[in-house]
Amino acid sequence: MSTITPATRDRRPNESARLALQKEYPLSSFHDFGLAEPITRALAEEKYVTPTPIQVQTIPIAMSRRDVIGIAQTGTGKTAAFALPMLHHFFTNPKRPDRKTCRALILSPTRELSSQILDSFHAYGRHLRLNATLAIGGVPMGRQVRALMNGVDLLVATPGRLIDLVRTNALRLSEVEILVLDEADRMLDMGFIHDIRRIVAKLPTERQTLFFSATMPQEIAQLAQQMLRDPARVAVTPPASTVELVEQRIIHVDRAAKPTILADVLKGETIDRALVFTRTKHGADRVVRGLAKAGITAEAIHGNKSQGQRERVLAAFRKGDVRTLVATDIAARGIDVDGISHVVNYDLPNVAETYVHRIGRTARAGATGVAISLCDADETAFLRDIERLIRAAIPATDRRTGSPRPVHAQSDGARNRSQHNRGRAHGHGLAPASRPAHTQRPRQRQPERPRQPQPARQAQPERHPEDLTGVVFLNRAAKVRRDDGRRTQR
Ligand code: AMP
């Protein structure tokens, strides 16, 4: 158990990001909410001046003890949106927790996100006397059992470990006053939805529930309906603006040339911190080995790494000792590191929204960044989905050898809407004389090449009336197409 103490400074956005965030959201002040003084003092020390939109919308409602359903992504300030009202509640309603119970439970899909949430509580609650602890997998249970022995105010947990603790009678959920479900759509993606239902069944019905999700597919909307009582709905629309803050580029490559081209990209760019995404865990390890051969130090983070290894690698990445981190989507989820200058998609994701999540890693808290994606012949269908989702043609260069083909054609709609990215591909020197896709003239027809097998496309489900995420994503249907690899990547 850790008594809330002064937090690490990792979650503090850098100065330019903070200023950008405040300029973007000149809404009100934290003093307007009537939060307890020790909390506003901590916020001032964190240099938070202006609340973000999700904070403006959520904090007053949550302070009134009403249930909230929030459509918001990581990077919007949603952690403070639910953490500050909770801290205020504990300050105004002090109570010694019963043995083996917690007063507030925060469920999050990944270990990394869970520890980052706890860090935030440490930061915002540094002047309060509260007990908070973590219950995550990948580490021995004994310490967590001991931490819960005398009861805690706050427990941040991943579902699997929480169920283990309840099953072994180390924890009773009967005293939970506030439940937060964070990144509910990721819980669904990762197969946690049954665990969530089992946990909720053990909670008192008299409680406050704060439910956050970046998107609202049908199953999540149903879950919310069962879990929440007369919730207030709040929503913010970060992905589009996130996408706009990122300079995006595509490099068409031969699959076999990806390791060399990745090394070229990392050497050719001015990189503060680069996050490289691969589809599989083994792919991540292979990329690290390939980069080592090219003289570039990189570390991998994925589900096969122990918790200790992950934490060491993340700490080195945060400090800048490791400039290149190679990650799978699941492992990268919840990595909250400000100052990632580049995201490189070594493999393009087969779910378009994953692309938006990935590139959003470089535009945190209003900062800008560069996202470079290597696209081989098997991935062009994924690229088409992505461009349809973001409604823009991403400037492309071609580094394929053999008979060059024009970079794939865009729909007129996408081409007309691609204003933002126009002209941004120039000057990075990645490929000689290549032009952005939308400015390329059709070339002479090349001799027919053997057709590459294209990935199967699945039918897209109907949109559900409860589906609120139109406000967030331009094409949610893509979300529901499941990336089967994800579950196994943890
Ligand atoms: P989150 O979406 O909760 O992961 O927050 C994203 C980043 O924004 C974190 O680095 C927070 O420390 C930072 N942040 C959250 N709220 C504010 C705020 N009102 N002003 C400045 N930075 C903030």
C-alpha cells in the first residue's frame, strides 16, 4: 500500500504542450469547481491552470455524485476528470476503510495505464492523507494482499488480478462507493468484458459509476446501460484534432526492405523519442535486433516482458536514455510519455482506428509530431481504410524496387479533403523525387505483376442508435472489426 505521496513528474506535460493545451481550451479555472484547497494547490504545483473540455464537463457532475458516461481518449485529461472529484469526495467524507475493502475502485485494461493512473492520484492528492494501491498482474500477489489487509481508499486494478484477489478473499467489494471503468472499449478488445460483469455483480448497487470509453460500440453501450443509473453524457472529440497535429507520411516499401528503411528513417530524422509499432511481439524483438545491427539502440515492450522489464524500459524511455521504443499495440496502450516526436508504423494496423490511437502518441497534450508508416503490398487495403477514416490522403513516397507502381489512388472525396497534409511530405529526404499520392500523375501502365494476396475484408456492422462515437471517430464501424492478434499480445 502506498500512502499518497508527491508524484513523479513524468505525467507533467512539457511547457510547450501545456501552453498549447491551455490555448486550445480557454474555458475556466480549476477554482470554479469548488474543489478542496489541498487539491487546487496540488494542481497549481502541477502547473494546471485551465481545465480541458472533458474536465469542464465531467468534474461538476461527478462532484454532484451523479453517474457519468464519458467519451474521451487518453490524452484529453480524462484521468484528472475522474480523479479530482474522487479526491474531493474523500477529503469531504473522510472515513477509515474497513479491512480488506476499498472505497473507490478504478478498473483499467493494462498494467501500464493502471500505474499511470495511480501516479496521477499521487500527483493530485499529494496534500491529502489517503491510501492508494495497485492490483495488477505480472507481479507477485503477496504484496497486494498485504496492502489490502487494512483496507484502502483507492484501488487501481486490472480485471484479472482483481478477480484473483476477490476469489482468494483478500478483497471484498461490498464497500465500494465509487467505481471508475476506464477505456471500456479496450476492455472489450482485450476480452475483459465478462470479467467486468463478474466484478460489477459483486459491487453494491448504491454507488457512483464513472464510465469512460474512447468509442462506443454496441456491446459497450449495453454494458454502460446495465452499469449506470441515469448517467450524464459527456464527450470530447480528440482524434480528429490529434490527427491534424501530426505530420503523417507513408513510405511504400518491399516487405523485405522494411528493416533497412526503418533504420534509414530513424537515422534521417531529428528524433527526440520514437515509438515504433509492430503487429506482433516476435516482430518487435526482430526489429530491435535489426536496429542493433544498424547501430541503433532500441528496446522492446510487449506482453512477453515481465512487469519489471517493462517498467525499466519505460523509465529509460521517459528519461531519454532509450530513444527508440518498439512496441505492440496492447503494450503501448497506456504508455503516457510526453515528448514522443515520432511514431513509426513498421507494420500498418489492420484496424484503422488503431492507426489513430498510435499516431496520437506523438501529439499528446497539444504537442505536434511526425508519424511515418511503412506500407508493403499486403498492407495497401489497410492504408485505404485508414485514409477513409481520417478523411485525408497521406502524402506518400515510394521506395519499392523493381517495377515502380503509382502509389495507390485516392477516392475523390478523400483527395478533396486532404488539405491538411498537402505539401508536408517535402523535404524529409526519404525518397528521391517522390511526390505525395494526390499530386502524382498516373504513370504508364506497367506490365502485370503477380497479384499479392489481399487480406480478407469483413462486412461492416450496422451503426447502433446508442453509438455515440460519431462525435469522436469518423468511421466507428472499423473499430468493431476485431484485431485477433490483440488478445494474444498481452
Ligand atoms: P490524460 O488524458 O489524463 O492521460 O492526460 C494527458 C496529459 O495531459 C497528462 O500528461 C496530464 O498530466 C496532462 N493534463 C491533464 N489535464 C491538464 C490540464 N488541465 N492542464 C495541463 N495539463 C493537463
